[in-house]
Amino acid sequence: MSAYKDIVELSGLWILVLLLVGLPLYGLLRRVPVYETFIEGAREGFDVSIRIIPYLVAILFAIAMFRASGAMEMLVETLRAPLSAIGFPPEVLPMAIVRPLSGSGSAAVLVDIQAQHGTNSVITQIAATIFGSTETTFYVIAVYFGAVGVRKTRHAVAAGLTADIVAIVLAVYVVQWMLG
């Protein structure tokens, strides 16, 4: 198992290097003005970020109220037995709930889980995998769809939540299989 972990870590490093070096080189070979294109994209990203601030504030406020009220802890305790029965660690339920709503909120949940269970625990690894393999579905729909004026989001919500649920379930079982 140690050799497998070493191979995964080494390939992750090489993939990162290939992305950081390979994409700009590919652009240069295709005669794309890489720096100018990057600056143009950064400018557009800044404009979008200004438009999405009200949506972001609303989502972050709702998540903070849910956590501060104690409702998250009550939900975890209520679902502890059924989740444990199906092999789903109840400690990662807050990540599964918050991740589709907010990236920064789920980052805070991940930090909390890491502080409680340690960096190398299976619980933290599952939460980190959920963080990396799911999307902030409601955030994307509220912010980006709202910024461009898309109002009919029914199919996007269904597709996004289906992908999130599959990723969460797979994260739990794959991490337990690999590290548990």
C-alpha cells in the first residue's frame, strides 16, 4: 500500500508540473499571446467577482447561521446511527451538507474536521476528498447563473446535486478502501 501511495503522490506532482509548464508552452506553440490572454481572463474574473459579491454574502450568512445555531450538530447526532450503519462516517456529514453551498464554508468545515481528527485520519482524508471532488452547486447556480441572468435552473440543480451525491458516496467508500 505504501508503494501505491508513493506512486499517487509522485504522479500528482508531475501532473501539477505538466499543467504549470505544459499549458503555457502549448499556448506558445499555437502562437497564442499567453500573457495577454491570461491578463484578459484575470480582468474578466475580477469583473465577475464584483458582480457576485451580494450572492456570496447571502450564502455565507446562511451557512454561518446554520452552524452557529447548533442545528448542524443536532443533525449529525440525529443521523449518527443510520449513517454509521451504512458505513458513512457521521463526522463528514457537515462537509457533505456545506460543500454544495459554499467553497469557503466547506473549507472551514474541513479545517474543523482536521483539528478534531488529525491531518492523516481517515475522516479528514474523506472530508478532503469530498472537498476536492464535489462542486459548490448552489453557489455556482446562485452566483454565476444569477450574474448572467439565467433563471431556469431546475435541470442544472438536479444534475449538479446528482454529481455531488455520487462524488460524496464514492469519496467515502474509495478512501475507506484505500486508507481504511
